[in-house]
Amino acid sequence: MSSGRRLYLDGVSVVFDGFRALNNLSLIVEPGELRSVIGPNGAGKTTMMDVITGKTRPTAGTVNFGDIDLTRMDEAAIANLGIGRKFQKPTVFDALTVFENMELALKAPRGPLACLRWALTGEAKSRIEQALEETGLQERAEDLAGILSHGQRQWLEIGMLLMQDPELLLVDEPVAGMTDAETEHTAALLVRIAGKRSVVVVEHDLEFVRALGRRVTVLHEGSVLSEGSIDHVQNDQRVIEVYLGR
Amino acid sequence: MKNTLLAFLLLLAAALPARAQDAFVAALPGLAGNFNAQAEAVERLGALADPRAIPVLRALTDGRLLKRPDNTLVIREGTTTTDVLTGAATDAAGTEALRINNRVRVALRGALGRLQLVSPDPAERLAAAEAVFRTRSADNVPLLDAALARETVPRIRDRMAIALAASRLMASDPAAKLLGVEALGASASPEARAVLLEARAANPDILPQIEAAVAAIDRRLAVRRAAETFFQGLSLGSVLLLAALGLAVTFGVMGVINMAHGEFVMLGAYTTFIVQEACRGIPWLLPWSLPLSVPAAFLVAALCGAAMERGLIRHLYGRPLETLLMTFGVGMMIQQSVRLVFGAQNREVLSPPWMQGTLLLPFDIPVTQNRLWILAFSLVVLGLTVAAIRFTRFGLEMRAVTQKRAIASSMGIRTGRVDALTFAFGSGIAGIAGVALSQIDNVSPNLGTGYIIDSFLVVVFGGVGSLAGTLVGAFGLGLVNKILEPWAGAVLAKVFVLIAAMIFIQRRPRGLFAQKGRAAEA
Amino acid sequence: MSATVSPLPASRARLGLRTGLLVALLLLAAMPVLNQLPTTHPLHVSDFLVSVTGKWICYAILALSLDLAWGYAGILSLGHGAFFALGGYAMGMHLMRLIGPRGVYGHPVLPDFMVFLGYRELPWYWLGFDHFAFAMLMVVLVPGVLALVLGWLAFRSRITGVYLSIITQAMTYALMLAFFRNDMGFGGNNGFTDFKELLGQPLNTSAARSGLFYASLIALAGAFLLCSRITASKYGRVLTAIRDGENRVRFLGYNTTHHKLFAFVLSAMLAGVAGALYVPQVGIINPGEFSPANSIEAVIWVAVGGRGTLVGAILGAFTVNGLKTWLTSAAPDLWLFVLGGLFVLVTLFLPKGLIGLLKGRGA
């Protein structure tokens, strides 16, 4: 198991114009853990990610990574702490090639001058090529990201996440638009990653969550409704009422 | 019972002037005497505060006062002559013109000057009050007292009261002096303040009272200055509001950045000019050309706006930077077209009579009528805009389309038509702003350029998408501008406002009346 | 996905561009030499053409700087004319100091306008401008610091898009109003003129004119190489990524404020250099250079040429200004229609500009 830091959310609330997107949410993700988060639309899954990655400031509550208070940091600083995020809608840089997208994500000094002086070393190159292979994009390395299919964009985004070498991965709906085979491949990849790193997966697809086979947190109306194994939550009466029963 | 009371009042009324008239009649024969008697009579008449003395003394000055052999007087007016006492026309036969020497002439000048205080002409009375105030002599006190008792026009009364107080300050009697100081201290006049400051050296005995009076005036002057600044700020704010309202619709509601907005304002101003020229042939219509221009300018600008939206802007939705550049180019072409058609020089748009002149609010705050009209007009336009958006079918469709285009479309709203109408509406308001601006600014092809940056600042400052924000933004910027002006100068004040607005936008990028939440992030 | 572009035509196009650029550079470099030929010679280039080309070269540097900010980093500055003008004013101050006692009033130190306005001594911010090196430092430092302050405030508050454009426009507008004031100590609405010499060379000689021409040409080449290096580096790709999805770049751990600031400040400095080279060639600098219309005109050069291509910016600056010079004498009433029309044409029909047109035909 990893000796990394744990993600600790306690009593987090986010209020937009009177609407409570998160309501006293508490969640702990241990180092190396793979956690699935499910919940109906508007349950606060994406807002939770926004709070962890610094996009949204919580109205109240504590968000810590190890002993670092994330609520005081901006997105870039949080990313540099080792928290990577894959968005629900894949957002890759269309005007750059697949390889360049990967290179941009590769863990390296991020300052303007460092980027100016950057030269692609053999080691960096082999790391990128490794990620290209892992995501099945070797053939398309020199193509502009703008011409990739939706599934390929998903893979590119996952690849970029790997390039960042994060300690904690936040993955929002990774298998939307993927074939069954790809979905399986993704599940295997995430399971492999976990252990060295912590992974939080937000997903709609219960089969995928089952395939991951780890601890599941169910969100509803901005707070935790139920937590446990997939079988546990699937048999929880409240979960059935608000989510599965529909 | 009623009748006796009435009779008594009538008697009383008749008795008051009667005493003065007696003195007037008694003094007249002196004018027919030798130079010494003449001078003495002139002085007496001058001190009477009786307006009937004015034509007599004028006639004497001009050599038109004649005496009959029985020493009664007649005045020659061109070819006719009238009796001084009865005012009836008389025969000039046997009369002899009265001659005067320099001493009498000097006395006449003084007496006439003082007598103007009771002249039937208010302008003359006002001028006389000013003159007496400037000369400041204790001798004038009784005269001013008498004139003040007769005076009915408030403004002239105020001036006379100050003149009286200033004259009292010159008296030797300390009690009279204190009365003067007190009266001056009750005014809000910079001149009174100057008189008091000057009197400090000569009157060490009543120094504390003088200082207190000066302080009282200073307080009132500060209030007046503040009120003046406030009104100027409101006036500038109303202009900004008019210029920015259309932008609040096109930019704030639709999110279309229209750099040709200023040119639509300019087109409105030129429409006003055209309507005015068209009305010249019909004299009774001319005073109403300005109200007529309002719908005309709205239509012209709205049509241009609709054409621009359908023809050009709609191809660039979702690309704000390109829209900005494209509309700037269109503005350039509109400006050049107007320059070629109407020439580069300013066109004159007249103010109708009912908009001219200056109003004096309490504390002597001068307010030009046309600015007051524009202030009221801007609020009316704001009210109509709000009403159009809130309470009409069009407003409902407009809000629906801007909030959830796809859903609105699926509910059968023709979004393209609504876009065109909304843009035309915003542009039309710009045209209306042009009508108002034609009254206070030069109608020239680059009229709009001066307003575009300010208008954007107003909209951004107030919060995009909020008309209440636009209102507060416009008056806020207007007031801040005018408050800064006295100590920074007009240009630097503008620079400061721009810098302040920039810093403000940076602190609250979504404006005073920001929309919060997820919707705002999109 | 058959749109895969094989690398061959792209590199061939790049090669063609390089050759074209080199030829253009050589042609430009030959102009002052051809100017020396007798006027009857068929290859003679007129004084007017040389001087106007010198101006265009400065505009091309401005266009390059704007392309770096807009075409790559996505910062549409409508106030780059202010950086250009500030560089010009810094150079103008140096040239004014070099006039020395040769002014109309013959004051040993004070420029004419200061004598006229009743100044007793040089304002503190004029000190040091008699040294060439100091003045040149200010040429880049003053625009750079302004861009740093403005950019830091704006980028940190995440002001982007049209909001940023309007703020930059307000900035140049405010500066214009300020420089129109006599008591600013910059000559009010007359600005600076009647320059005598630079680096010991009288400005009215043809040697000085060619010197300035070559200096501008070298600066343009240098600016182009610098911008090429930058945009070809990983930093250039970070800028492009910021332009297309700033939020996403932040989540990759890049502090986009720093990156944009770096590009914006560098761009402002380049614009300052352009202004500094421009002023001795046209012989005057006044607050009109700050007018918002100037800045937005520079944006259209870049748009016409094709933004995000560097070559396009240069091409656009020469094309639009060539058109302007020709039209303002041939049909002055028409020019603003053409310029306005260019804005519409380019945004609606030619989003990639002339370069896009050329490349499109090549493919």
C-alpha cells in the first residue's frame, strides 16, 4: 500500500443562490484506495470534484489532502500537489497533436521559463510512448486531437491523467461512449493504478462500478446516503428508494 | 358687518400710499426752484422709495421736465405732454424746460440709482439691489427698509435683504451692526461672506459674531455645492444610463458585444436632426419635432440593428471576440456614411422652448431645464424597458431564448426572430438615447465614440444582465465622475474613474449585481 | 477519420513560407540601396516608398507582438497601441533631450514646450533620458511594467475574453486623455517633434534614414525569430492550450496567470520597441497614438494576415497598410469603408486570414 496522503472532507457545504449543491458532505479516501461514487443527477458528484480540485470554494467545511488545506489553494496548485482530474466531458486541446497533449500533461516543471527551455529527453519520450501504448493511441500520436473520436478523446484524457503522475485521481464518468471491451479495459486499468495511487471514480454505470468491485459511496442531495460494498448499497432501502428503484 | 370691515380695510389700504404720496407731492415744487432747491428736492424724492418719482427724475435728467407759469410740472414724451400729478395729457403751451447744473445732476444720478429699488421693472430692481450692495452705505438703510417692505419677488427680496444687512454693517450703531451680521450670516451668498471677511478688521468688537456668521455661510455654501455636484452627477448619470440601456439589452441579455452601439446612438441624433428639418415647413409642428423624433429614432436604429443582426451578427454567435471586431468595422462604415451624407461638421438640433431656460431650486441651485428633462426621460425609458422585458409576450420569449435556447425553440418560439427583435429593441433604445444626446452634445458623425467605452463600463460595473445594476452603475459612475472633477479636473477625473472601474471589474468581475451559481459560470 | 494530414505537404508549405520570407527580407533590405540609384534608373525606389516601408516594418513588429498575445495566448488586447505609443514616447523623450540648446527658445536643458509652459526645471521622470542606453531600457521597461500590472490584476481575477478587451481599450483611452494634458510633462496634444539627431547622426540625412530602416528590419527579423522560438517551444503549446481551454490547463497544474503574464509582458515590450523605432522615422509622437482606433486597427492587420501564424501578422501589416497608403491618397473617402469592410470580411469569411487562403490553395 501507498504511504501517500488521505483525502478528508468534513461537513462540506456549497450553496449557489440558496441552492445547496453539497450539504454537510463528509468523505474519507484512504491512500491507495479505489472508491466509486454514484448518485442520481444533481446529487453533487461533480460539485464534490469541483471542491476538491479548487474550482469551487466551499461555503463551509474542511477539505484536506494529508495535512494540507485545499480550500486555500487554486486549481494549479492543487494539481501540482498530485491531484489529477478527468472531466466528464473530455476536454483535450484540439489544436495540439495527441503527442503534444501528452507532453503538456507530463509531470515536469510548470513555469513559463521552464517550459521555454524544455527539451524532450529520451526518458520523457519513452514515458509518453508508454502511455500512448496503454491508451491505444500510438497510431494517432501525430494527429491533431481535434480529429479524434469521442472514445479516443476519453482515452487521451485518461492518458494525460497518467502523465501527470498524480497521487490522487478523480475520474468523472470515464467509460461514457466506450465499447464494452474498452470499458473492461478501463476498469482493469483503474484497478491496476489503485494501490500505488488513490482513485475516486464517479460513474452512472453500475455494471462498471461492480466490475471495479471496491467500496462505493452513494450521494443524494449533496450528502452521503450510504457507503459500503456494492452489494451493501444495492440492498440499502434508502438507496433503492431514491436511486436504484427508479 | 361685512361691509364695515371691508370699508375699514379699504381705508387702511388707501392711507398707506397716501402718506408717501403726500411727501411726493410736497417735494415736487422744489424741482421748479433754483438749483439749491432742485438738489434738495431731488434728494428728498430719492429717499422716498416712491416709484412715481422715477419718470419725473428721468425727465429732469433728460431736459424733458417742463414747468408751467404756476410752477406745476409736466413731462414731455415725444410730441405729447402729460401732467406730473394727474397723468393726464395737457397742452404744452406756455411751458418752459427746467435746467439743471452739475450738482443737481450728481444728486439725480444718486437718487435715480436708489429709486430703481422701487422701479416697476423687476430686472431694474434686482440691478439696483446689487448696486446698493456694492456701494454699502449706512445712508441707504431707510431706503432699503422701505423698498424691502414693498418688494414681493422672493429672489429680489433676498438680494435686498443682503444689501440691507451689508449696509447696516457700515452703521456706527453697534446694535445695527450686529443686526447686519446676523442677517448676512443667515444667507448662503459668497458675496455676503466676502463682506463679512472684509468687515473683520474694522469691527474687532464683534469679531466672534462675524466669525460665527462666516462659518454659517460656509456650511450653507458647502451644502449648495454638494447639491450642485449631486445634480451634475445625476445628469451625467442619466446620459450614461440612456447610452448604456440598449447595451444592457444587447450585451447584458443577449451577450452580443456590439461596438457599433455608439453609432446607433449617433443615428438617433441625426434622425432628430432630419425630423426637425422636416418640421420646419410646418411651423405649428416645429416645437413638437423632438417628441416626434423619439419613435422615429427608435425605428431607424432598430431597423439598422435588426438588419445587422440578421445579416451579420448571427453568423458569429458564440464567438464574442470576432463579433467585437466585426461590429467595430460596421460602426466605422456607418460613421463614414453619415460623414459623407451630412458632412463632418456639427449639425444643430434646437431645443424646443419648453425645454429651454434654467430653473432655480432652493439654495439657489441652478438646474438647466433640458438636463432635468433628460433625467426624467432616462428614467421613463428605463421604466419602459423593464416593463417591456417583464410584462410583454416579447419580453417573455426573449428571456426564454436567452436562458434556454433549445428548450424555447422546442416550445415553438422562433428563436431567430426573437434574436432579431431583441437586438432591434436594444439598438432602438440606443437611437432614443441619440435624441436626448442631440440636446446636450454636438451632433456629429463621431458622437457615439465618446460614449461607447463608458457605456460598457456601466453595464459591466452594474453586472451583466441586470437592469437594476445598469441604473446603479450609470448614476454611480456619473456621481463619482462629478465628485472627483472639482479637485482633479475633468480629464483626470475621467482617468481616475476609468482606473477605478478597471480595478472594480477586477475585484468583482461579474459586477455589483452579479448572478451567482452554476448559471453564471457557463 | 480520413482527414489525417500526411506530413509532406505541411513541411513543403513551411519550406515555401521560409523561402518567401527570406526573399521578402532581401527585397526589403535592398530598398535603401536602390534608393541611391539615380531617379531615372528603372530600379530606383523613391524616398517616399522607403520611408513608408520603414513605417510598415514598425507596424509589422507591432502586429507580431499582438499575434503573440492574441493568436497564441488568446488575449485580444485592444490597447496594444498604448504599449507602442509608450515605447515611442520613451524614444521621443530621448530625442527631445538630444535637441539640447538647439530649440526655438534656446534653453540649455528644457525642451521648447517646457519653456513655453513655464517649467523651471526638468521633471524627475525626465532624468536619465539623455543617455541612450537608459532610454532604450525604458522603451521596453515602461510598456512591460504597465502590462505586468494590468495583466497581473486582470489574469489573477480571471478576466478573459471581451471583458479583457474592453479593459485594455479603457486603458489606452485613459492614457490618451492623460497624455493630452499639458501638466503631464509630455508636451500635451502637440507631443514631441522637431527632433535633431540620434546617436550623433543628424536625423535628416539619408544615412540616418537608411540606418533606422535597417535597424527596424533587423528588429523585425529578430522579433520574428524570437516569436518563432517561443511558439515552437513547449511554452508556445501551453499558450495555445490556454487559448483553447484555460480551465483545463489549470487542472494540469499550470499557473495560467504566470504564463499569460509572461506572454503579455513580452508582447508589450515588443510593441514598445516597434514604437521606439517608429518615432524617429516619422519625426513626431503625440497622444493620438493612444487612440483606441489605432489599437483596433492593429488587431485587424493580424486578423487579415491570419492570426496564430506570425508570418500572417507581418503579411497583414504590410497588406493593410499598403492598401491604406494607396487608398488614402487615391480615394480618401473610401478608405474607412474598406477598413470597416475588412473587419466584416475577415471575421465572417476569412477566419484564418490571407495565410489560410494561401495554405488552402496549396493543399
